[in-house]
Amino acid sequence: MESMEMINLIMLGRTNYGKSTLCGRLCIDLGYVDKDGFMRIKKHSEVLDKKGMEYAFIMDESLEERQRGITIQLGFIGLEINGKRINLMDPPGHIEFINNLISGVAGADAGVLVIDAKEFKRIGIDPQIEEHLRISNLFGIEQIIVLVNKMDLLDYSQKKYEEVKESLIKMLEEAGYKNAKNFEYVPISAYDGDNVLEKSSNMPWYKKETFVEVISKIKEPKRFIKGPLRIPILRVFSLPETGTVIAGKIENGEVKIGDEIGVSPCFTDVKMKAKVKAIEWQHRKVEYAKHGMDIGLSFNNQSQTFTKRSLKKGYIVTDLKNEIKPIKEFKAKILILNHPTEIKEGYMPLLYCHQARIPCKIKKIDSLIDTETGKEISKNPSKLKKNQRGIVTIEPLKPFVAELAKNIPKLGRFALRDSNQTMAAGEIIEIVN
Ligand SMILES: Nc1nc2c(ncn2[C@@H]2O[C@H](COP(=O)(O)OP(=O)(O)OP(=O)(O)O)[C@@H](O)[C@H]2O)c(=O)[nH]1
Ligand SMILES: [Mg+2]
């Protein structure tokens, strides 16, 4: 099982566009939910007066999610398609929960953009979808599969589909996807299952592949198994029988039962370390896990510091030989996306890097660089404006560990956010300690 090709996909798109419905539909069509289970879920949707949400409820399991009719937590499903393991992450599209979306994007190999075709025709490009795409682009997701959903509401019209597709290409190009023309586009109806697993008789004009055929052909990206173990912590729990449990995705290296691991950053004299007792992956126990796998780890021989209180989201699990020092300062190449005025020294946004979210300070603007060539235009400019690139020195204002983007891209790319907007994004080029 561990040698199977594995691909992690993140669903993208505005709230209500049908991401959870599509994931639920896939679970039904591929036989992951039995009839009785689905009947119970359907009844619950009727009791809550949320008819039409029954497929989404397969993903949205909490009462709050079901009552509000939206996703709040990042949902996961693992499917086996064409001998590959496809892990779908279903994030909330609602702006209020963008943190959970960024968590998913940070660990994804490729994206699936779901568009409500009718709504998109009505309102056009929306800042929320643009934001999702910008974030996915800046976090290094190169490939996006584009699903034009709710085709039933556009009478399955080829003409309308082509119009939507054309605007989508423009939007993707604007967000940094210069090769958007070469992406796969599929007209679907997630609710009815048209072009999801099987070809739709409602759209005989569409001759290309269904969504499942498209995802079954995605190639697994290069996995980094050699080198240090790196697992950014997503969640920590404490269970009465098991003790401390850490959940996260391996972004470099491999781990097996019996390995001794540590956690960075560490400020105490007593190391936060423990021996791996069990590894859980996709609800089953495994002996070994490698880069790309989302796992839960439990331990024995825990040091006294290895507790839910001292282990935090965004800290990184490492092997004992390759711990990471807390970063006092780093230099980064950034692009300003969205600042209403300009970024100056002293600006304090929130830093989002792998699973870490911490306040930081722009300590110095070292240089302004040319967007196309990357060459330095001026040294120590007083500010950076929208669409400008620069090199800056950033000071994390809380304990923070990461890597140079050139060594482990997923641990060195970041976004700077403020007032619920992504102001800038960049990559770590030098660590100054
Ligand atoms: N007509 C029609 N409605 C659909 C289709 N797919 C989804 N919907 C409806 O769209 C609504 C929202 O679907 P969700 O799957 O919850 O949307 P979401 O993108 O997960 O939304 P968030 O979780 O808030 O981000 C539900 O009422 C679905 O029934 C479709 O193919 N056709
Ligand atoms: Mg949802």
C-alpha cells in the first residue's frame, strides 16, 4: 500500500459552488458510502430543512456545518482510483474560515477548482475565487483541474460552457497560471453526477474525459524521501489511553515505528522528544510512512515536555539528527499583491507558512527588484507597492521554524495576510540567526 502512487488534491472555489457535493458524489459513485448510511444522511438533511445538501453532508459531518450548510473544517477523503491513492481535501470556501483553506493548500500537490457556472456567469470574476487561486499559485501548486459545475442550471449548454471557460482562463492567467489554456476543463453537474464518474448523456457535445478519468491520469509529483524528516504539526491531541497524538503531513523524509523523533523549535533544556509507537494513515495502522502521507503518530518514552501544551500547530517534527533552530530573522523575496497603500518597514502582518500562523514584522526593505528579470533596481527603498517585488528582512514575533524554499519548497513559501486579505507572498531565501 505504501508504494502506491499518491496524489493530494485540494478543492478550490467560493462557498456554495459545490465542492463538498462533488466529494460526496464521488464517495457514492465509487461505493465508499453504503445505501443505509446515505439514507440516514439524507434524512438528516430533510430534518434540518437542507434538502439538496445530502451529498455535501457526507463531507460536512458536524452539526454546526450541517445547520449552516457550509464546510468549516478541512475535510479529507482517500479514494483508490486506477491503482492510485487520491486524497481529496475539501476546505471551507467561506472567507471566515480561510485559515483552514490555507492549511489544505499548504499540503496539496494539485488543485481542483469548482465553479458554479450560473453564478459565475451572473457575477463574473469574484475576489474570493481570485484569492484562492493566488494562494494556491503562490504556495507552488502548478496544476489545476477546472470543473464547471451546476451545468443543469445552464441547460447543459455548450455555448454557455465555452463562455464560462474563456473567462476562467483569463482569471487563472491573472492569478499567475500562465499555462491555464492547457489545463483540463470538465463541464459537470456534481449533484446529478454528470461527467463525474460517467459520461453525461445531457452533454453529448462534450467528448473529452470525465473528472474521474482526469484525476486517474495525474502523475505523482517527485517525493522527497531522502534527507531529514519534516512533519509540520497540523493538530495535537491527548487521548486517555494513547497519550499525545500528533497529526500532520510528511513534507520530507520518512518515519517508521521505533524511530526517535524531536520537535522544533525547542527552547527548554529538556528536548521535546519521543519514540514512535504507532503510525496511522487513512484510518489504518502502518509500519512506515513517507513524504506525501497525512499521518497520525503516537509515542512511548515521551520526554516530560512532549505534551499537548508545548507542541503547537506549525512546529515541525524532525529526526533527532536534523532539528531546526528557531528562526530569529529571515530574508525573503516577496511580491506585493494587494496592499491598499504600500508596505513600509515596521509593517506587522500575519505570516502563514506551512502550518504556522504567527505575527511578524517587516524589519527592513533590502531592495526593489525587477518583476521580469529579478535584477536589483534600487537598494533600501522606503516602500513597496502593489505588484512590486522586493527582498525584505522579516522578524517572526513568535517561535517559528521553516526551511529555505530552495531546499524544501513546501516549508519555505509563505503568505502575508492582514485585514482578511493576502497582502503579499514570497519565499525564504536566507535564514539570519
Ligand atoms: N443545481 C445544482 N446544484 C448543485 C450542484 N452541485 C451542488 N449544488 C448545490 O450547491 C449547494 C452548495 O453545495 P456545497 O457542496 O455545500 O458547496 P461548497 O462549495 O462545499 O460550499 P462551502 O463548503 O461553503 O465552501 C447545495 O445546495 C448543493 O445542492 C449541481 O450540480 N447542480
Ligand atoms: Mg463545502
